[in-house]
Amino acid sequence: MKRIRIPLLFLAVVAVMLIFFTDRNNFRYRYQVGSPWNYETLTATFDFPVLKSEEQLMEERAAKSAQKMDCYRYDANVINQVKAAFAAFEPDSLRNAVERSLERIYRSGVVASLSSDGAMISVRHGKRMEPRPASDVYTTAEACDKLLEDLGAAAAGINVDSLVAKKNLAEAIVPNMYFDPQATATLARKAMDYISPTSGMVYAGQKIIGRGETVTNEVARVLESYKAEFISAYGGNTQSDFLTTLSHLLMVLLLLGIYALMIYSTNKALFLDFRRLSFLMLLYTLVYIGVAVFPAQHEGFLYLIPFALYILYTQEFFRNRVCLPLYLAALLPLLVLRDNGVELYLMNALAGAVLLVSYKYFNRGLTQFANSVFIFIALMLVYSTFRFITGTEFVKKDIVFLALNSILAILGFPFIYLFERIFSLVSQMRLWELSDTNNALLQELSRKAPGSFQHALGVANLAEAACRAVGGDVRLVRVGALYHDIGKIENPLCFTENQTAGDNYHKGLTPLQSAHDILKHVDDGLALAARNHLPQVVSDMIASHHGTTKTMYFYTQYCNAGGDPAQVEPFTYKGKLPESKEEVILMFADSVEAASRSLQDYSQESLSAMVNRIVDGKIAEGQVVKGDITLGEIDVVKKIFVENLQQVYHGRIAYPTAAKN
């Protein structure tokens, strides 16, 4: 079952993310003309044309229809036929005048009649269309009149009417342009196609509407245009349900995969700790749901969500080097699911980073609210920057939300205790309480086993200094050091540090009996830890501070008295090997502090030799094979031990005795 717990955990998170997935490709804004805009200030993220309303298009179509242009087919051969009809015109002096007049008339065009009252017509010459004023074209009757007029001007003194009558002019003048209904219909359709569906442009970064502003007809037309271009650009809901679900699944796997990789890269051991991994996944899921669901009606509500709580919670249970990378990965859904995701991401990233630093100095009582001020400053800094960049106005409601955000980021602190109980974790606040030497259990150790209590304080100081130097959890190692010998409460006189001069608990006991009583303090310590509800991590340090080493003093006595050297088990601790860096340092510090009390020479050379002998001995025994510590860090630990012991056991000035008068 343990092998499939983590896969099942990830599957559960994926399922929740799919349920709450918000498709950014859907245009989710709802609005009504005459009502206020209830979302954040909407700014164009790309260039798009403003579409005309259907009413505007209908009006333009009607106007185009009223301006319909008739199309006529031009026949260039007709003029030759008409000239031939006047070839025998007499007298000869007028024949040339007739030809010139006919050329002018037929060049303009002659129709039987105009099919409409339009100001313009279109004349087709082969494949070429030529627009022409309708007033330039002659009907056959007008062409006859024009010819008579031209002849009258050219034939002074001649009876033109009698000449024309002989030629039957009305029959000779025929049209050279013919109405083409098919071409007219085609031309009308093309004219409709030339009606532009847009009326202007909106450019990226330009404000469309601000929160609280009334949606007018003009603004609604811009919003509809934005929606049409948005769907065109992102696909909208045109995909099948299968493809939509698949795309959502791939995006969810990508986001969760980045988060999982970030966990692995910062501390791969977290994948072996189901409780802590579950806690991180819960925090990630809560952040994701907040991003996906909270702004369903009002996008501005995202300014209200205190995402920085993620930092507050994780730094209580994890090292600081883990918190910020995981937080930045947890915020990635903002970039994917929200249109103003870049602003929100940077805003919350900065707020979380500020909280990570400020909480080190302001973490007690009312001083915690100083963190709210720093968070608010960080949020407003990014918010103001984006207002200046986009040229949009500051919204009072946004600023109120940001102020509430910064306060909620601190008011959410009590939930740490809930998470601590649910996931059996230990917070920094809990460690702080446990490190108080005035608590009941440590006071009991101080009363019943004062020497062991002083030893615990010395170990705590050594371990704390070494842990700080190698980047470990200082507070955790101090708590572990204070409680590592808590089991000695049950039988304090068994240990030399609690014995007074002349007392010897082990006098009369065999080496096997003495070893049994000595070894028992680890089991007693674990029992006391369970009864007093100490965190598991502290119990682990109690169990591992001796690892699987031997009580060499009594084992050597046993062997010297003729005992079987192969009988090692009765003299061996049944604890666990230290795994964390803090457990390894505690093991070293415990042995070094105890050994330092029996030294006669506290010079640097003597202390260095003692520290190296003990630490190297633990390594040679295989006690740190599981430890999360490097050889370089062990060298640093040795150096810190020597420096610390030199300060504790430094030489003191001998005060002179006052001379007697």
C-alpha cells in the first residue's frame, strides 16, 4: 500500500485540478447594456477591429442598394452599321458632318432607354467595366435630336428636316449599348461585399472599460468585437469535448509536473515522507482552487486572496531554501488561468519573498502585524507599476482588497496548528515552545537528573552552533538535544553525571546488568516522548542519538572478565541510524560533549584530537551511512566543536590573595 500512496496522491490532485480547471480560451465576461461592469478594468491584450452592429450594416446595405449601378454592354460595331445607313446622304457637304456627329453620339453611347434613374451606369467593354454618368448617354430619341441639331448648325440654308425625313432617321439610329441584367446583379453583389464590417481599431494596451463603468451600446459593440477576435485567436469552444478535456489534462499535468520537479530538486527526500508531501500537495491544491474558482464573478477578488500564506505555512515546517522555489511554482496557474496573470504572479511572488524575510524578525505577538505592512507595500508596488504601464486608473476597491490581503496573510497563522495535527508535522512555533526550559518535562529532568540536564544544555549549544554553520535547522537540533536524554528521568543515578561523590550505582552489578540499565534510557525516553506527545521528529532524534553503537566501557569490562567477545548484542543500542543532518550532528555533539568532561588538557590540539577521534570513530562504525550530510560539512562541524569547547573550557585568571597586614 505504501508504494502506491504517492501515485494515488498525485492522481487525486490531478482530478481536483481538472474539476476546477478554468479554460482561459473561453470568453467568460458577462455584461448587459445599461448595467455596470463588474470585473476588473479590461484592457485589450491584442489589436482588434471594432465590428459594426447589424443595424449599421443594414443601413449601409440599404444605401448601397439605393445607389445601384445598372450595367450596359457596349457594342463597338454598331456605329459602322449606322454610318453605312448614311453613306448615300446628299449633298456631299453634309455627309462628313453626319459622320462626325454620329461618332460623337455613339462614343457617348446610345441606349433604347435607361432602366433606372441612377446617376451613374457601368459600361462593359469586353472584360473591362467603366463607370459613366448616365447623363452622358443618349436614348435613341435623344440621339436623333442631337443629330438634327448638329446638321442644322452645319447646313445653313438647307432644309434639314426634309433631308432627314428621306433617310428615315428614326429607323437608322439604333442603340450601341444594351442593358445586361446578369452583370448588373453581379455588380450589385460585389458592391455589397465592399461594405466594411468594421469601424475603427482598438490597440493592445488600450482600455476598453473600467470596473464600475456603465456598459453603453458603443462599449458593448467593442466588447462583442473583442469577444469575436478572442474566440478567433484562441479557438473558443470550437474543440470537441474530448479535445477540450485532453488539452485541460495536458495543462494540468504540465503545471503539477513543474511543481513536483521543484519539490524533487529542492529536497528529494520529501518524496519519501508521505505526510510532508501530502501537506505540500494540499497547499498547492488550495492555491490552484483559489486561482481557478474565486474570480468567477469578480476578477478583482484575486487581489483579496492571501497567497503569501503559502510562505507562512511552509516556512513553519520546511527550510527556507525550499519555501520560495515551491511558492513560485505553486503560483504558475495565475499565468495560465487569468488574463492579468503576469501582474498577479509578480505581485504575489514579491509579497511572498518579502514575508519570507520579514517573518524572521517579526514573529511574536502583535509584532507579526508588521509583516502585513511589508506585504501591503510589496503588493502596492507591483499594482502601481502596472497601473502606470497600462495607463489605467487606480481602483479604490482594489486597494481595499490588497489591504485585506496583507492582513489575512497574518490572520491565517492559527491554521498552522490545524495542519500540524492533521499531518503530524512539527512547526517552528512548536519547536520554540519545546525549547523553553521552563516547560514541565524539562523542569522534571532538571530536578531528577540535574547532571543530565546540564549535559543536554551543553549538547544543545554545541549542536546549535554546528548546525547553524552547515545550514541545518537550528531550532530543531536544539530541541532534539534538550530531549535526547529525557529517558534518564526514570533512572538518573544510573548515569555518572547525576551521581554524587562516593556514589556508584553500578557497584555490585555485572557488566551485562549495567549495560542493560544504560541502554534502557533510550526506550524510556521514547516512552516519555509518547506520553508527553512530543513530535515524531523529536522521538526520532531520541532514538538515533546513539544509533547502533555499543556501551564500550561495560563491553570491555565484560570481555576482560572472560566474557565472549561475540556477545555484542546485549551491549548494543537498538536505536535507529541518524538520517537527517540534525540527527547526525546531535550524535556527534552528544559524544563530544560527554568526552570533553573527562579531558585534563583543553588545548586546541587536545580538543581537536578528541573531536576527530570521536567523529571519525562514528563514521568508521557506519553510524552516518544514512545521514544527509557531506564530508565537507562534517569537517565544518568538527571545527565548530573545537572552537566552542575552547570558549567553554578556556583558561581563567588566578586571583591573587590579599596580603595580610
